[in-house]
Amino acid sequence: MKNRSLVSINDYSKDEYLKILDIAEEFEKNPKQKIFEDFVVATLFFEPSTRTRLSFESAVNQLGGKVIGFTDAASSSVKKGESLKDTIKTVANYSDLIVMRHPLEGSARFASEVSSVPIINAGDGANQHPTQCLLDLYSIRKTQGKLDNLHIAFVGDLKYGRTVHSNVIALTNFNCTFHFVSPVELKLPSAVKRHIKEKNLDYYQYTDLSEVIPFVDILYMTRIQRERFSDPVEYERVKNSYILHGDMLKGCKSNLKVLHPLPRVNEINENVDDMEQAYYFQQARNGVYVRQALMASILGIK
């Protein structure tokens, strides 16, 4: 994986996912090392982020590296009209690795084609979010003891949810059964379903959340994303489609864990937070270890 960009979860193989997860386990045991002292990582966030940006920066800082970049395109030369190509080629002169989030689908792929240093896609519009996918795989394996043969439910915004797209594609490598719960308007795109069909795996679609809770191993909740809707009326119609309350988890499987890429708005009631099924804050913490593992692999340290 040395010097290889990660733009789509398809860029890496199943064996490479597993290698990163194994390295992440090592970092979880010892996350503070001075192995990045000779490296500079640029974090370019053209779109708002809390967990992704801070976990990348925390990962670099805990390993002794240096971070440069911006958290708002308005504070960069983009505001002056600089092209994405020029921004990437310039920042590549100052860094060993670029982590980028951008609102336009395909922007990360373009950046990887013009950059002289590896690019990690931290989210490109409604397309993909491969590092969130890797930390989700890590969280699933950590809570279930495996990735194979699980029943996994994805709930909410499956049309625009880039974390869902990346996760479904990756999990088709592990013989999972998929359960998709969404409003009709926000169903999983056909292009993502194609990956499931190519592996001859089963998937089911629902509009009622309560139908899947009794038998799934992972309940992956997502936020209905206001920023992805061009029509505010459409957003208002679907924004509160699914709200998970603690009493809804009665009768669930003993191993069920609730995941969420965060931020949440109101799709998980706070009365779930202290339940044994809630895992979303630990899931966010796992992002540091997984991103340390990924960057260490790309930089040739691990």
C-alpha cells in the first residue's frame, strides 16, 4: 500500500482491508509513538467536518507528525478563484500525504491524478468515504468477533449516504446479508446494489425500522443530510423518518450493536446512549487507530 492513494474503497482488496484492521489493533494498544516525526500531513477540508478531520489530526499528532491545512475553503486561495488542481499541486510541495474532503463527487479521484503525493479521500460529496468504512469494519469486527456472515441493517439516507455506499461495497467481500431501511425517496442507488448482485448476496428493502431490529447483528443508523437536498421541501418531508428509541431495542439479539457515523441530529434518542447496544462513540474513537494504520501503511512505515 506504500504511496498508494485511497479514493474509493474499491482501491484496496479484502486482504488489504484486513491488514489495515490488524495494524489498527496494534495502534489501539499503543497509539502514541514517534514514528511520524519526519512526515507532514496536509488536511484540506473544503466541507465542514469534526470527527474525520480531528481524528486524522489526532492520529498524526499522536505519532509525532506535523499537520498543515485548512478547515474552510473560504480561508484558502480557493476564495480567490484558485482551481482544485492548482491547490493540490501546490500543497503536495509542502506535504508527504494529503487528506481531502470536498463536496463534489469525483474530486478526490481528480486530486489523486494531479498530485505528486498520495491522496486519502475523506469524503467526496455523496460518493464515498473509505476511511469511515475502514473504521466501521474495525468496529464491526471488534464487537462481533468477525466480519463474515453477518446480518447488517443500514437505516436512513441510503441515497446520499457516502458512508453507506462504501460500507456496502466493502462488506460484499464478507458474505453479509443486507437489510436496507429508508424512505422510498432515499433508497440505495442501483449502482451500489450492483456490487451485491455481482457477489450473489441477499438484500432486502424496508420502510419500517421495527421489522429489522429483532434479527440483525449491526444496526447502522444515518442522518438525513440536509446539505444533500436541493429542495428544502423534500428534506422536510423525510427528515424525521426514523428515530431509534431505547424501548425499540427490547427483544433484539444479545450481540446487536448500534453504529452511526455521526453527527446525529435526532435519529438516535439520547436514551439509547447508555445502553449496552450503543457503540457509536467508541466507533468514533476507533477512527484514530484505523487512520493511524492507514497513513502508516501509505507512508511505508508499517
